[in-house]
Amino acid sequence: MLAPNFSNPTMPIEQLPSILTLDKQSLSEQYAPLNRLINLGFTLLVCMFGMTLYFQPFIDLPKGLLNSLPFFIWAAAILGFLFTWLSYARDLVRSYALRELDLHYTSGLFFRTVVSQPITRIQHIELKRGPIERKVGLATLQVFSAGGEMHTFQIPGLPVDTAQQLRQFILQHKDVIKHG
Amino acid sequence: MDNLPSASATDSRNPQETLQTIDDWQVLSPIAILYFTASVFKHMFGNLIYLIPALAVSYKSVLEHPFIWLPSILVAFALLTLFAFVSFKVYRYRLTADNIEIRSGIFSKKYLNLPFSRVQNVKIEQPLYYRLTGHACLQLDTAGSAKNEAKLVAIKLEFAQQLKTRIQSQVQNNTIETNQENDCANGKEQPGQSADSAVTKETLLNTRKLSDLVIHGITSNRIWILLGGLAPFYDNIFDSVGEWLNSLGIDFTELFSLQTHSLLEVGLFALSLTMLVMLVLVSFSVVGAIVGFYGYTLSKLDDKYIRRSGLFTKHEVSMGLSRLQMIVQKQDWLDVLLKRINLQFEQNNSFGKNQSLSATSSKIIVPSIKPHECQALIDDAYPDNSLNTLVCNDGFEPISKRFILRNILLVLMPLWLIATSITLLNDRLMIAALVSILFVGLCGLVVLRWKRWGIARDQNFIYLRKGLIGVDYYCFPTYKLQQTQFKQNLLMKKRQLATVKFVLASGSLKVPMITEKLAYKLIDEGLYKVESCQQSWM
């Protein structure tokens, strides 16, 4: 009854490849500084907007709003800087790993997450590049499985070449070709 | 599209040779107008829900001007009928040897071409108004989005059945071919089976009696959803009910007044009234269960499960065994008392996303069955699973007790402290005591929740137990995994704990606070299983 090339040897758990010992690759060096710049810029923009609103002579603002505006601006500035600092630290610890049969993405400062995506379960791939990413030559790799949109596997901040190589690797992978 | 002759030539081995391919574009039977009207109405009433608040506010003033609303309703009605008629007129379908084409749409034209081999799921639906003429709707789901489904709106029931068997035999041939190519380590399907697939008869696995459905209606209190929806109208409802009862000569204020009646009497009145209301609500739920699941049969043809049910609209859902992603065994607290189980066979979730436990959903639900029937069904689907022994011997590994500590200390305690300090500062002793009782009760629930959590695994499956007062068991073959996630925060890292999330095509499952070692083991083994066994998840 057995198929000719069937074999099913016992596999000791210790010998399985473990996600504990992943060969982690860091994202592009530009990625974290770029994000920091964007966040800082956005914070600055919000503060500037508040300031122009405060100092402009054209519209009469309600008294209450005028009095509390400086407080809001300060709050936005402090929160913005805090967020920028935190997300910079978070961006630095993001990494990915490629094994022969699966992809892994590690992220999180306080809440560490390792997402593992077997290549054989990949449905399709997307390379996403916004205007800023295009400018500096970065790309985001999105990998879709049948697990649904909520569980899209994505690696941001890859150099375009790396992203394209990864995509090529996945597309030409024997598992994907078989199940395509 | 024009390779029809060759396609039908290769089709000669097909068991359903009697079913000829139709080369020309076909028109539906005129009965479809009814369907289109009904669907337009359904669609409209679905949107009308958002208008109800506006109508409720202004309905008095609207009622005062019948010469406005009467004609407008008539015009709307006429337009809808016209719309349904034109929809029917422009609908065309064509069947070739191995695919189906549908043209439809009035303003935005839609052309759909679906190869049979891509069909995930075949559903036959027979609304009440089709039953007289023997027509039915055939719905073909693909693995893609819910929008890309094909629906043959009005075809003869026999034709629908024939078409279904043909499509499914094609799908099956396809999967067997790919499975043979894959020479999978776990390949259970023997090619020999497909040869006599046309001969095998449908075997009946389970039927539900009316009494079972009544139990299902009582235990699945879906009525609370309805109650929530009615919430804005409570005042009006109570007022009008009160008026109605007054007109019958029953006066509430007098009934419940302690001056005219003793405390016992009033208490009895209140008790019987709540009982009465509960009875009404439960009977609604029972009616809902009967409408959805009347004449329930679950049968098996080859490796396909077929569920048929419905009082007014008859639904037929079929699912190939290979499409099955996960078995869920659900028991609410009432189910635990009555020793009944709701069994669910879950498949790809991309279609029918927002249909939960209703009869129309594409997962196969077996409502309120007895434990031994449930076990028989599970063993039928996954013969080598050991869920039963695990349940009997309590073979599940519990999660860390820190789960209790975390939830009480970090979530409930702060809330309780804030609430009691505020109430105590305001000298509201009674409320503070109530809050404390609630706090203790919630802590008890957290402990119960912890007690329910459990995970187990064997060679081929991963089992999960969770619940609060009821117990739910989840069981899925490890190779069906789509993705795994390992989660750990700093506190958990210190205690060497971790949370694991399994992503399947039917949804995701999370196990919180297990030991780090077990988490790594689960993920490493899972990935190994998926990658070493080349079996497709579909």
C-alpha cells in the first residue's frame, strides 16, 4: 500500500531547526533614520500648525481655545518626540531571516514577536514602495497566505535589490511552483 | 474560450456524460425574477436598518402626509420590480466542459469566467418560492474574495445536482492528480478511490430531530443579539405593551404596589413575569433554530461532507475533506449541563466572513449533538486523532498560573482600586461593596478561564482547549498551518513564558502564557511538518 518513495523516519525534536537560532538579517541602514526623520517632521508640522494658529492675526479664536493652545502644542511636541524616540529604538531591533523553506520577521521592543511564514503556504507577493521609499531606494515586501488579510507577513525597509532578490527566491521556490 | 470541441472530447471519461455541455448563452427561467426582487428587497432592508432611527424620529410627521409617502412607496416598488426584471433580462450563463461563464449587471456589467477546478465549495440553496417550480440557486465559491463568487440564480434542481457532482468530480480529480505529483508523506487518498467514486452512494452520518433543534434553540441564546438591536426602542415597546395590558384591564402599578398586595404576592408576580418574558425570548430562539436547521442531514459522499437543512429556504453546503481546516467542538454552560455539543467543521474563511453561526454559513455546523455522536463524526473526519482520549485523561498541558496573576493584578486590581476609592471617598458604602463583590466574581472567572486553557499535540494534530464556563475544543492537523507567531514581552521573558499564535486558513488561534520551551517546540515542529509534508492545505 505504501507509495514507492515513502519514508517517515522518527525525528528527534532536538534536531529540528529552531527559530531560536535564526540567522537574523538587519533591515536597511537607512530605514530607522528615515523613519525618525519622517516622525520628527510630522511632529514639527503639527507644532508649526498650532503655532501659526496661535499667532495669526486673521481669525479670532475662542478665548478658551487660545488659552489652552500652548499647552496642546507642548503636549504634541513632547509626545511626538517620545514616540519618535521609541519608534527609532523599535526600528533598530527589527530583523528578518530567510531559511531555505521559510521566512521570519522579528520585531518589538517590549513585546517581542517572531512571525514565521513557510514558503509553501505563500499565495502571492507584493513589493510596496511609497514615494519616500522610492526616493531612497527602499521597499516593503508583503507576503500573503491564506491566513487572511489580518495576517499578512511583511518586512519593511528592505533595500530594493534585496527585496527583489527575496521575491525572486520565493517565486522560483519549488514549493511555490508546485502549489502555484 | 473557443476550444470547446477539444475540451468536451477530453471530458469523455467524465462520469456525468449525460450532462451535456451547452455552447450557447443560456437565459434563466422567468422564476428568477422573483429571486432578483427578493434579493433587491433584502439588500434594501439591509440598508434600511441605518434609516430606522431617522424614521423613528420623524414617523409621526411622515404619517400625517399620506399623499407624499404613498405614491413614493409605490414608485419605489415599481422601480424595484423593473430593476429585478431587467436584471433577469441581462443575465446570461454558459457552461463549457470545464468552466462556467456568467454575464450579469445592468449598469456595471460583470463577466465572470470560472474554471471548475478552481471551485472551493458548492452550495445549493432553495428558497421557499422556488420549491413549487423545483428550481434552485447554485452558488460556487472560489478561494478568492467573497465578491468573486458565481451564482446560477434559477436552474432546475436536478440540473443543479448534476452540475454539482460534475464540478466536484472535476475538483477531486484535480486534487488527486496534484497529490500524486506531490508524493506526499501523508497521502491518504488512494487513486483507486476516484475510479469508483461515481458508484459510491451517499452515506447518512447524522440527522437532527425536532427535539434536538429545540435544545439547540434554548442553548444558543442568540436572542441577546436581537435584544441589543432593539435597545433604542425599549421605552416605546414598554409603553405600548403597558397600554395594551391596561386596555385588557391589567394595571401594573396596581399589581406591583405594596399597599394593596403583600411582598410575597408582588415577588411572585415579578417572578412569573420574568419567566414569561424569558419563555417568549427562548421560544424566539427555538423558532430561529428550527427555521435554520429543520430537516438537518449531514451525509458523506466519497470524501465530501454534505449538509442540508432549512425550513423555508433549503440550504445545501458541501465541503471536501481536504478543505477542512479545523474541527471545533463547542459547549456553552447550558450545553455542559445538558451534555450536548455543537460541532463545527471549519474551512477557508475568505468567503462568508460575516456569517457566524447561522445556517447559511459555509462552515458545517452540527447543532446540539450527543458526545458519542460527536466523537463518531470527529473520528470519521480525522481517524487518527486522539481528542477523545485527551479529553478523558485530561492530557492537556495547562498554561502558566501567572495568567491568573497577570489578569488580576494588572487588569482587574487597578480598576477595582480606582472604583472603590472613588466610591468610598464619596461615602457610597453600598456601591463599594457591590464593586468588591463584582471584583471577586471576575477574579473567579479569571481562574476559571485559566483552568480551561490547555494545549496538547501528537504526531499529526494540535489540540486546544479553552472556554470560560463552557468548554471549547479545537483540533487541527499540524500541516494545515499557514503561519506561526511567537510573542513574548519582557516580563514573560523573565519567567520564560511565551504566547503562540497559530494562523490557519479558517482563522487564528492563540495560546497565552505557555513555557518558552513548549512554544519553541510547537513552532519548530509545526514548521517542520508544513515544510516536510508537501500536502496542500486546500
